[in-house]
Amino acid sequence: MTLRPTVSIIVLNWNGKQYLETCLSSLLIQNYKNIEIIFVDNGSSDGSIDFVRTKFPGVIILGHNTNLGFAEGVNSGIRISRGEFIATINNDTQADENWINNLMKVIESDPGIGCCGSKMMRYYDRNIIDSAGIIIYQNGNAYDRGREEKDTGQYDIMEEIFGPCAGAALYRREMLDKIGLFDKEYFAYFEDVDISFRIHLFGWKCIFVPEAIVFHMHSATAKSSSPFKIFFIERNKLWNMWKYFPVKMLFIQLPFTNIHYFRYLILFLETFFGKTPEKEEPVLNYSFLSILFAVLRAKLSAYEKLPHMLNQRMKLRSNGADFSRLDRWIIKSHERI
């Protein structure tokens, strides 16, 4: 009889063959042994599945003919998984050998902990933080705590956070059964923000575990500030606001949300004149028209689904969601507008 794994690790891939040896090798040497690794391929054309089948025969492979996006791709892996806990990790990462072990120590210490976030560091500059969990602002933007900061121990305290970056996180299956999986309508980006809202709405806790370290190559599949990425971030941000934000805050923030759409124009001009802020990503690799088109498409796509998102909000409330639990997590600051 095969022992049921305690942890199922989901690795989602789309044409990322060049990263897989580093990622999967690091998972196979985890000190926590009662795991299964599920490789979900979203219709890759670069031979990723054949590579994994040959190089990593112990890895479970789930192949799709098309790109389902991050949310539904991960969901498909969760559905065939057997573990009591679900770990998600990006394909362009390298996990420390104690990654799962350190996450499990924390999540098993309290049945009220629904998920744990990892300390993600930059792969090519390992003194720079990539993510120490997610923070959410009044204007709907979500950011990685500590991103681009030099690591001086400022995030070395285990603490409750709004949510984990799904690029390296651990979720309790019992919680997912109650609050639902990733929302497939998001396709990519901010789906981990969406699920973090639901974590708190239904009374679960998310804990940041600084000892759980993963090194991330960052935006290796979807390039930084590409029109693809801009579209999904800007659309999904609005969906999150409509589904979860307090009504009063929605009315106050509506003008700032619309103004924020033009930050890409400002970044484009600043890059053109050589004045890009250090913590922003350059957008000059793409034409201004492609960026503008992505922003406008995002807004139109978001508003097209406004009635549906409001209906989702009402369903959450009828299922017992407590929206007052979100007040402490939505940072009352306009610094990121």
C-alpha cells in the first residue's frame, strides 16, 4: 500500500524547460520526505513534459493541451493531489532543502493557520528580497513586502501577514475545501491576492515563515511590465476591489484607481528620459501604444464583469464571510498610487 503524502507540491509550467532542472532538483532533495511532486504543464511547446518524464521519473505529470493560466493550472494539480497540505511553487525557483520542513513546523502548530508564506529571495542576487508576503493598499494595488530591499534581517520575524505570494506558499487543504480554490477567471496575477482575501473573510490565519527560503528568478515566463502582465494585473486589481473592499472605500478610491492606470505612461516617459525610479520596472522594451492598449483593454474587461463580481460579493456574504476582518489589512495609505 502506497503511503499517502502529507504535502503535495504543485509546479506549474509553461514553456519553462530551461528552469526545470534547478527547480525540480531542489524539490527532490527536500529534508521533509513525505511529499509528492505534481508537474502541471500548460500546453508547452518546448519539450518540457518529455524532459521531466526522462529526467525526473518520480514526478507526477499532468499535461494540458492549452494554457489554462496560473489559477486553473494550479487548481488542476490540486484536484489530483493527495496531500493534506498543498505547496505551490513557481517553475523559475530553487527551494532551500528545508523549505517544506520549515513551513510544516509552523502550519501544524496551530489548526487555525490556513496557509504559510515563504521568504523569497532573488536568485541572481541572493541578498535582495523578492517577497516576504503580500500587502494590499487602498487603491487596490498589491505588492510584495520587502521587494528589492537588501536583506538585513528586517523580515526575519515570524508574523501574521495578509497573504503569501503563491510563487512559494503552503495551503491547508481543509481551508481550501471551505473557501474555494484559485479563481480561474483571473487566469494569471492577483489570484493569490484574491484567495488571501477569502482566507481572512472566513477567519483563517496566514503566517510568514522567514526560515522557509526560496530563490526566485522573477518574471522569467511573463516578462516584467509586459503588456500581457499589465493587462491581467490592472483588470484583476479592480475585480478584487469590487469583491472585497468596504463600500465607503470603493467610492473614495474610484478616482485614484482610474488615475493609477496612467502610471505606465509616466514610467514610460521617465524611462525614455533616463529617470526610472530604482524600484520600478522599465517599460521601454514595449511600445507606448501596446502599453496603452493593454491598460484600456484591462479596464474594459474589468467593467464587463462588474455585475458578476458584485454577485460574487453577495454570495460570499451569504456564505458567512465577515468583511470587517479585512479592515486591518487594507493599508490606509496613498503612497503607492
